[in-house]
Amino acid sequence: MKKTILTFGLISGGMMTVMMFATLPFTDSAWLQSHSMLVGYTTIVLSFMLVFFGIRSYRENIGGGTITFGRAFAVGILITLISSVLYVVAWEIMYFGVPSFGARFMTMCVAHIKNSGASPEAIQAQINQLKYLDNPFINAALTFTEPFPVGLLVTLVSALILRKKSKASGESPATAEA
């Protein structure tokens, strides 16, 4: 079980990490700034497709073709956790380690807030909240909330689709299919 979870979790997290660093040279692009959520969440969803394949691999190779919902959920959520942690590590490296990236990201966030049409008081309150991102622990916790809910949803759907109980020993194949 450990090998399956680690393999699929590391590949999924690796995909998100590679895509995150691949977009780094384009952070000043107006198109990417306006479509960053779309690009980011598309990458996250595609990466979490490996949760489905990880559960299926576990079912076929370790479970002998059967898996309960609980076991499928456990495998999927562990893959999701590994992948999400890699996402957070990559973000922390970018935000705090890449020169001027954090400042450029904050400038982009402030511009989005100012263009939101909110009242001046609401704008100032949101800008004040951005200062919490300078704390690596708060930054990591907030960053974790980006991919994890998507992975949780993919895990639930995958566990439901892939669950397969073993046939009762007293059933004939004809009655099991009916």
C-alpha cells in the first residue's frame, strides 16, 4: 500500500510543482495574471486524476480486484495529502525563495482587490489581511486549502466509482450478476 500511495502521490504532486515552476517566467504576463486561477485549478484537477489511477492500481494489484469504499477512500486521501504537501512546499519555495516573486504576487493581489469595486474600508481590510501571507506557517495553511478540497472531492468520487466487493463464496456467477 505504501508504494502505491507514495508513487501516485509523488507523481501527482510533481505534476503540480512542475506546472507551478513552469509558469514562473510568465508571472508578468497580463493573460496569465487574469487567467491564473483557471490555469492553476486545471493543473490541480488534472494532477488529482492520479488519485483515481492510484486507487485502481491498489484495487487490481494489492486488493486482488476488490476494494471497499473505506479502503479506496484511505488510499485516495493519502495520495491527496502527499500531493497537497508537495504543492505547499513548491509554493513556499516560490513565495519566499524566488527573488521578488512574493512582492509581485502581493502587488497583483492588491490590484485585484482595488479593482473589485468594494468600499474603501473593505479594500483596506482585505489589504491588511494580505500581510498574514508573510508568515510562512499561515501562508502554508492557506496554500494547503487550494488543492486539498479538490483532491478530497476527486477521492470521494473515485472511491465510489472504484469500490468493488468480493463475490460471496456461496453465490454462483450467474446469481451474482443478476
